[in-house]
Amino acid sequence: MATYLEKFKRASALNRRSFVRAGAAATVALAAGGSLVACSSSQEDDLAATGDNSASAETEGVWVTAACWHNCGGRCLNKALVKDGVVVRQKTDDTHEDSAEFPQQRGCVRGRSQRRQVYAEDRLKYPMKRKGWQPGGGEASNGAMRGKDTWERISWDEALDLVTGEMKRIKETYGNRAFFLDSWTMNGEYARVFGLFGGFINGWGTCSFGNYSLTPQNVGYSIAGGFETSNDRFDFENVETVFMLGVNPAWSSAGMGTNILRTAKDAGATFIGVDPVYNESYSVLDAEWVPILPGSDTAFLLGVVHSMLEQDDNGSLIDWDFLDKAVLGFDADHMPGGVDPKENFKDYVLGTYDGQPKDAAWAETHCKVPADRIRQLAVELGRDHKVAMLTSWGVARTNNSDNLPQLYMILGAMGGHMGKSGHMTSVACHVNFGNHGPSLVKAGGNGLEAIPNPENDYVNDVQVWDMVLGKPYNYTGQSNDGIEWLPCEMRQADIHMIFHGGGNRLQSRQGIIQGIEAHRKVDCVVAATTFFTNNAKYADIVLPVNTEWEREGGFLSGNREMIIMYRQVIDSMYESKDDQWIVTELGKRLGLDANVLYPFGRKQQLFNMAAGATVAKESGVSASGMANPFTDDGSLNADSDYEMLVTITQEDIDRWGVEGTPQEGRIPLAQLEEDGIYQIPRSKGDNYGFIAFEDFVKDPAANPRDTSESGKLEAYSQALADKVNGMGYVDNVKPIPTFMEPVDGYEATFADFAAGVKGEFPYQVVTMHYMGRSHTTFGNTGVLQEAFVSPVMISTQDAAAEGIKTGDTVMLTSRYGKTLRTAEVTGRIIPGCVGLMHGSWSDYDEETGIDRGGSDNILFGNATAGQGTTGFNTMIVSIEKVDEELVPDCDKPRRTVEV
Ligand SMILES: Nc1nc2c(c(=O)[nH]1)N[C@H]1C(S)=C(S)[C@@H](COP(=O)(O)OP(=O)(O)OC[C@H]3O[C@@H](n4cnc5c(=O)[nH]c(N)nc54)[C@H](O)[C@@H]3O)O[C@H]1N2
Ligand SMILES: Nc1nc2c(c(=O)[nH]1)N[C@H]1C(S)=C(S)[C@@H](COP(=O)(O)OP(=O)(O)OC[C@H]3O[C@@H](n4cnc5c(=O)[nH]c(N)nc54)[C@H](O)[C@@H]3O)O[C@H]1N2
Ligand SMILES: [Mo]
């Protein structure tokens, strides 16, 4: 199989240096540290070693639509030129001319590096077993050697027998709750086999959404996450001010995000970015930067609300009519029945009863935004201005910000920035950035029925390692979709197997050091993955999984206007296998019904998705068009706003060799296969516009919100307070938005906050989603490591105080761990806070307790807060200069395994 690599080396047309230059020109992303290192050598040289360069680019071969499947929020069109079974080039969308109205779905530097990831020398090649491990549990598992042992190559049969042997033994001895299945989603591939085998404990968390996970759906905002809160992208040209509270599409919403904001820019809008970092998006939009400390946005927004109340002159800033009709609990006259009117939001802000006005000066002490600027912002966000208020989940990936989404929504309501053209109170990040509304085109389901988990047991991310180590955890139901939720029941488990079936938990979640300890405790750890990630490094059995390029195909979408159908590009590399094959083989050995696990294969699944794809009728989609367009018997509802996307003939069905029925649709299946994408052509004034909250704002009584008990926007939500407090982590969440001092926030950097005496960990950290990676994915791709060096950003003032210069090695120490990174001294981060790029691979030395990888989650432990929040942007550290030169990431040896 190594011939693939050989062929690839020969065929490679992309020279590493030219890539770095192209990357620099094509993105605005290099500013954070791009010039810090010049790698002297890198594994990527092997791609260029043949003497090929971009001038002699290959043109022969077949272009195949190739997956770009990582969780970055982009999901853009990627095409691979395949010659003799090898990918020799990549390109992106050229299926139609590019225009602002009908933009191409162009890939970014990560997507364009995809073949380097697929062909990387550190791909897992064979099933492997840790030498010191034997099945049977106890002494035989020799758990203390996890992460230190040597490995041996084993056959697939041996690997699968070992895993299922342990599964049977553990189930018999300890029952199904002895399995912790670390699966991507509740219905991921491995959940099928573990579900059918009797169940398992699964993880859940507020990982991406932060406190947008459970708050929005009680207060009248959105179901979860803040979807359906932006207007249609074309409406950005009607916006006068774009207020960005921690928003960075240039890095973290690839695809159309930044261009959508350019629409507003070109139409003359001004931009304000309130953020610990002057990020690339603010830079490209020429935004005014208002530096703020991380995790302090609640205090800041309370200050803005206070200032708006203070400066409002008979409705000059505040839309009192709307508050009167549409908001519960804003003031004493609008309280729910049976509640003391003194508990209202306005009096809390004014400090009427607690003696502490949450005014601009008070806010400044907690967030560091100057009081004058807060007062001015209250005017700029007033009802006279057309404002798009945008924020991200990142702002709420902070401890004790459970009320933040509610507060943000109420501020938007005060300024009247909802339900009208030019006004938005929106979450803007990840997919669908600045472009909400019902999907205009969507793939069908794959036809597989979910297999339930009979144990129905879930542990929050912040307690997973505690649980494995035998401590109690708060069982609160299945809370990932934020709908099904139960009051806390304390549970305990006796975990004997950790099965990693997707994701990279031991790197991408907090508490790496505690996680290693937990891994060493159990009988057996299995990791099904593609690289020697932390999950694999601390395992006993490693199952090499292939990539989406090596599978039948699938569908992707990153915005409402398009779907991508990608196909198999190459054969499986080495001995790697598709997860579904692995699940099937595990099932056979466990005596499970193959017809339940997978009644049909990947090809039929893909066909079903294509056959079930629907597209908005030209007449447009109403808000209710969000509902399923199919009737219970699976046929298209003629009254729905959708029609079938593809025409399928009997010849198509025969050609695919699948089961199906011919159907009429908008485009032939062959066209979707050829283009690999279907994108709705859009133009200004078409029927696909969307104004979030439109009906509600027009007539709140007639169109109640289905996301609150009262049908109104709730400044007072007893249900929210009861829910979050009922989860058992905290008891201080109030029905109205209040300031709660965050665990590991700014105040915690002081030994004595009132006296201004700093403590042991005087700095805060933000961990940003980085251009050069999708979380930890691509964290081992040399060209990206070279172009995006993942520095630690330190403000000029702090650097001077600590004697640190750009290029110095800096140690960050938290109460949980220590990590080393190269400093980038910059004026682009607020003093008192350092910026670490999320997802850098840890390189942890147990002897010294120091990580040489700049890993964010070495610094995090398992502090519980609010709704079980993963507060990735609230952490405190000390920083010091260290006399050690770090090897640049791109020059480090690859994590390959000798077998
Ligand atoms: N400090 C800090 N931590 C964070 C964040 C932060 O902002 N700061 N952000 C958080 C957020 S929002 C998220 S979403 C998480 C993401 O955390 P993860 O979901 O863990 O994301 P990745 O690091 O990309 O890991 C994906 C892994 O899955 C493997 N993989 C890919 N495809 C397949 C497949 O088909 N089958 C199998 N078996 N494996 C596959 C890849 O090789 C890779 O190792 O990180 C969170 N962690
Ligand atoms: N390139 C790339 N893109 C990605 C990802 C990736 O790993 N790489 N991950 C994807 C995923 S899964 C997710 S969930 C999204 C996440 O996307 P977001 O939730 O938008 O998260 P970030 O991009 O980390 O942060 C956005 C901005 O918030 C700022 N910020 C951080 N903390 C605070 C705070 O407390 N207050 C304020 N006011 N601002 C703050 C950061 O400095 C940054 O400028 O990104 C997606 N996009
Ligand atoms: Mo995420």
C-alpha cells in the first residue's frame, strides 16, 4: 500500500513554500504570528522532494467532489483531481461564475490542504495493541503504562476479537453501565453497536454553544444555539451599525461569513468589535475595537442597559411600546402573576433595592470597557439606529454566563433590533453565519433508524473524568439538544471500558491531565481514529479509521443555500477501515443482528439522502417551512414549500444498484453527481428573504414565541432559573439576568478584588478557534503548522511588565497544568489577558508536568458552573519567560508509531 505515498510524492504538484505564500495572500489570517518561525525542514518536504512545483501542475485525471467534512463551520466545495488512483491536485468551486449575489462556495487553506492530511505519513496504518496490555482486567491491563508503552501490529481479526472479548467480559461482570462510549453524537456509528449490545454511558456538554445550549429555549429566544435570529444575508446592506460582541468569521466561519459583512461595509455601515482580541474580522472590516476582558460580558451589557435607561428621553433610545407588548418581567408593571414586583429586571439594573446600580462605572470595574464608552454605546445601540447586534457562542463559553443570552436578547428588544429590516439581535458564528432562515435546499435522511441506548445515561463533559475515577456525577437527562432535561439525580458508575468512537476528547476537552489518570484506571481503552491523537496514545487497542475520501460519499452543508454531495475519491489507505465496517464486524462477534445494525450499506444510504433531498419552491419558504416537508408515510407534502431536488430514473437506480423508485425533481441525479453541489441561485429581492422574529414583532399576542412559557421574551424566567439551578451545579441563577462572579474569571485573578491586590494567577486566557486548524484536526499538518504557528498572544504592556519579547518561550501555569508556547507580543489583545489558539496538540512531559505543545486544555480542569458549562474562555494563569527554545510545531517529528 505504501505505493500510494510513493505515487503521491511523484505526482505532488504543490510546493511547500509556494503554499505558504498563497496562504498568506489568500487569507487575512497570518497576522497572528505568521512571521514567528520559518521552518527549516518539515515532513511536507517529502511532497515537494520530487522536484515538482506549481508551475507544472497536473491537468490530467478525473475531478471528483471530495469531502471537506471537519467541524469548522465552513464545509465548502472541494474537488480532487484523481489520476491513477491518486489525488494529484485540488481545486474549489468553479461550477459557476462568482458574484456577490450567487457566490461560489470556495474552500479555505484547511480544505485545500486536505490531501496532505489524507496522505500524511502519520496516518494510522494498522490495528495496534499496546504491548503491556492483556485482556481480563486488573493487573493484566497494566494501566499505568498507558501513554508510555510500546505497540505491536495486530490483524483486524485479533483486534476485533480482543475488543469484543472485553466487551462481553465487562458486560457480564459489571453490566452495561461499565462502558463509557465517547461517541460524537448520540447516534454515532459506535452508539449503534453499544446500543444493541444493551447500552452505555454517553457524554454530553455545552461544548460549542456554551450557555446558548440551555438558555435560549426558556426565555423566548430560539430553540438552542441562537439559530433563526439573523435576517437573510441580503438584509445586511440595510444595516447602519454592525455591533460585534466576540465575532470572528474570518477565522471561524469559512465560506460566506466575512463576505456577508462586506455587504454591510460596502453599503457604508460602521463596525464595532467588543472583544478581548482585535481579531482578523475587525481588521478586515476596519471595525472600532472596544477591548473587553473575557467572561465579563454580562457586566458589560448590564452597564449598557443601565446607560440606555439613564439616557433615554421618552423613548429616544428605548422601544417602550415593544417592551410593553412583548417582554415579561422588564419592570414592576410587567411581572408574572404571583411574583414580588420588586424582583423585576429594571430595578435590579437601577439598584433600586440592592443599592448597587449596575451603571457604566460599576461595569467598568468588572469588564474594563471605559464607562464613557459604555454610555456612548448605549446611544449607538438605541432605536434610532439600524443595528445588527451579532454575537458568538464563544462569548458564552464562559463560566456563570447562564443569563447572558437572555440579557443580550433583552438589550436587543430595548433597542428595537428585532423583526425589522436592518435590525438583528443574532448569534453569528459557525455555519449559516449572518444568513439565517429555513434551509433552501437540504439532503434527505440516510434511511437508517436510530438505535436507542437502553441505559439512557449521560454524563456532562465537565464530569466525565471524575465519573471514570469513581466520583458522583449529576445526571440531568439528555441535554445536548436542550429540550429533554431532568432535575439532577446524583449517580455513580464503575467504568471498565473507555471506547473512543469519534472526536478527540482527551485533547479537545478540558482536563487532559485528569483524563490521563482516568484512562489509566480502566480495564480497556479502545480508540477508533485516523491519527495517533491523544485518544489513541493512551489507549490499548487502536483501530485505524479511514477518511471520508475513502468512503462511498455523503452530504454536507454550511449554509442554507447549498448542499454538497461528495463521493469516494481514493481507496482506503493502508489497512484503515470505515467505521460502519468496524461496527458490523464488532456486531458479528457480539452476536448482534446485522440487519438492525445496518440493514443496507453506504451506497443505499447515500442514494436515500439524494433521493430525499428537497429544495425550496420558487415561490419561497415561509417560516413554517422549517418543518419537515414530508408526511408521515414519507411522501412529499404537496402543500409544503419544498419540491424534490433530484429526478431519478429507473436507469439511475439500476446504475447505482440500489433500491428505489423513480421520481420527478428539479435536476437529474447525474447532474448532482457531476457538479457535486446544488446551490440556489439568489438575487436581491428574491422570494427567499428572511427577517428573524418578524411575525412576533408585528403582533406578539397573535404570534407567541414557542420558546417561553408566556409566549413573550422573558426578562424574568422562573423556568430558566429552576432548570439551571435544578441541574445541581449552582444555586445562584436568577430568573432575571444578573451578574454572577465567574469561576476562574477576572475577579479570581485577584487575591483581594476590592483592594486591587493580584493573586497567584493574575492573567486571564481566551482560547480562540484558529484559522490553521479545525479544533485539533489539521494540528499535525505541516504546511498549516508552518503558516499558522499558533502563538500565545501577550499584550505589549504585560510583555513589558514580564520582560517578554516576541519569540520568547513563555510558560502558562494554571491551577491544573502548565504549557509552553512562543510569545507574540501585540497590541491586539487586552492587557491582563493572553490568547491561546484552540486545539494545538499536547506534548506532555509527565516527569516535569510541562506540556511543550501549547495545548489549551492542559490548562483547564473540571470546574463545574451553571448549566454544566465548558467555560473555555474563563481560565486564569500566571505567565513567565522560560529560557528554552521551542522546536516549531512544523519541525517536530510526526507522531508515528513504531511497530
Ligand atoms: N480550550 C478549548 N477547548 C475547546 C474549544 C475551545 O474553544 N477552547 N472548543 C470546543 C468546541 S466548540 C468543539 S466543537 C470541540 C471539538 O472537539 P472534537 O470533536 O474532539 O474535534 P477535533 O479535535 O476536530 O477531533 C475530531 C477527531 O475525530 C477524528 N475523526 C474524523 N473523522 C472521523 C470518522 O469518520 N470516524 C472516526 N472514528 N474518527 C474521525 C479525527 O481524526 C479527530 O481526531 O472542541 C472544544 N474544545
Ligand atoms: N478555523 C476554524 N473555524 C472554526 C472552528 C475551528 O476549530 N477552526 N471551530 C468551529 C466550531 S465547532 C465552533 S463551535 C465555532 C465557534 O465559533 P465562535 O463561537 O465564534 O468562537 P471563536 O471563534 O473562538 O471566538 C469568536 C470571538 O469571540 C472572542 N471571545 C472569546 N471570549 C470572549 C468573551 O468572553 N467575550 C467577548 N466579548 N469575546 C470573546 C474571541 O476573541 C473571538 O474573536 O467555530 C467554528 N469554526
Ligand atoms: Mo464547536
